[in-house]
Amino acid sequence: MTTTPGQATAPGRRRAPSMADVAREANVSGQTVSRVSNGRDNVDAATRDRVLAAMTKLGYRPNSAARALRTGRFRSIGVIMFTLSSFGNMRTLDAITTAASDAGYSLTLIPVPHPTKGELSVAFDRLADAAVDGVILVVEAHLFDESDVELPDGLPAVIIDASGDERFPGVDTDQAHGARLAVQHLLDLGHETVWHVAGPERSYSATRRRDAWAATLAEHGASAPPVLEGDWSTEAGYELGLELAANPAVTAVFAANDQMALGVLRAMHESGRAVPGDVSVVGFDDMSESSSFWPPLTTVHQYFGEVGRRSVEALLHEVEAGERRGNSLVDVELVVRQSTAPPRR
């Protein structure tokens, strides 16, 4: 006796739909259903949609374990990421998730709350137990030099960090170009120099922005004031902003991210220094709220979505084609709003 999908085969049990059921429903071969289940691209769009509709109608779910045995792939990507609270990381993770899903891959997220050797080791131990085809590392490459952990042998990896580390293909924003755009904008307005509220010294992104700030000033014969180092937070920007507000020589500030720039704006307002009348302020990131700061913040726009998309593309190229790509830099754009103006004369 044969049964149809969903028909009872024993008391309280129903037969799960099979690949053959999907093939009959979609009027295609079992091989075509298999190709769609395995994410192959050699099926035309109309046929794929018909097969997917049949799967949905019948409630068919491909057996991922069996598929992994057949193909040698799990169709899953691991992501190791420090801090889920930062604007950039959340935007990047969202883009990675979307790109992976579009390619037919699921995501295994392994967050690392603090950038310490111990927590990084725990994350890599968890990665070794996870059934993933590759991993995207949203961490700073130098941390691997300080720990004794290694990726599972032969596991493809991409790092979102353009430090030039040769162990992994890297994808990142062009940090240096963004900082140059910010400083050049302030100098072009007529400011004699630009003060810098930097990110943590051990952050690669912060270091690249700081170095480009100093180099741009030097190229224009402007003296570089002492760097004020923060921790990316609004609170740090506020405290350092109070120091800057107390110095009448300060007319232009480049903050290494928008959150610290927001703190600087608050400090200037509370200290009675008008922005941009007395002091111009530029940030970096272009958070969605930046246009609602008061005044609206001039900032460097990062294309986090493109960074995430390219990282998935580079990883899957290595997973599926066995070829490792080189480093990739995503360009930035200066967004000029109302927080910058020529200095008072």
C-alpha cells in the first residue's frame, strides 16, 4: 500500500514528504529537486521557483545531515565577532546574514564579549565543534598573534580587517581614505589644524584613521596637536570634548566614530562653544541617527553592507571553487552636513 504526504502510516504518525513527492508535485525529475535542495545554480529560475513552491506546499525539508554526507558541505558559515553592540558590527552582521541566506547558507554566530586570549580560545573551541564550511572573523588580526589558538586545519576563513595579514583574505572599509577626506574637508574650510579624538590604540581601524589624520596634516604643513584617545563610546567623547572645549585654540575636531562625535557635540554645547560657529566637528561611520544630531553631523559614510557582502562572496568562492581571493577595500564617502563651517575670523 502506498501513502501520500501527510497520510497516517501508524497511529499518531504521518509520513514525511519525500523528494519524490516534491518531484511529482512540481512535475520535475528527482535530480532537479536534488539540485534545488543543494543550492546548485544549474536550474532555471522558473523551475527553481516551482520546486520551492512544491516544497513549501508539502512541508518538505531537505535532510541537511544526509546532504553533507553527499556533498561534503554543511551549507553553513561560522561568524566569530567581538561586541554585538557597536553600530558597525551590527550592520556588517546583518549584511553577512542576508548574503549567506541568499546563497543558501545558514549562519552560526559565535560572539566574543571581550577581546581576551581566553575568550578567543573558547570561541575557537566552539568553532571546531560546529558543522561549518568556513568562517568570517569580525575581529582584529593582531589578536591571533597574542593567542595560541588556530583555526581548524583546512577551514576557509575571511577576516574583516584590512591589516594585510596574509593568513586570511581580508575585507574592510578604506579607513585611511575616510580619515583623509575628513581632515581635508576641515583644512579646505580654512582651519589651521584639526584635533583628533581617536579610538583605542590597539584597534587597527583606529590606528589607520589616526595615521591618516597625521599624514594629511603633515602634507599640508599643519602641526598635529596631541591625540586624545577614547574607547569609541559617547561618554569618552564627552569627557575628551570637555578638554577640547576648554582650549580656545581648538576650532576643528575629527572624531574617530560618530558616537564619540556625539559626546564632543554635547561637551561643546555645555561649554558654550557653538558648533559649527566656534568649533567644527566631523565623525566617522554615518550612523542612521547622525543626521538627527544637533547640528546634523558631517561624517564619513561606511558601506557596511558591501563589506559584509564581499566577505561572504570571498569565503564562498574559496569554499566552492577552492580559490583564495586577495584583500578587498570598500571605499567611503564624506557626507557634509551642518556641523562644519569656516573658522571665525
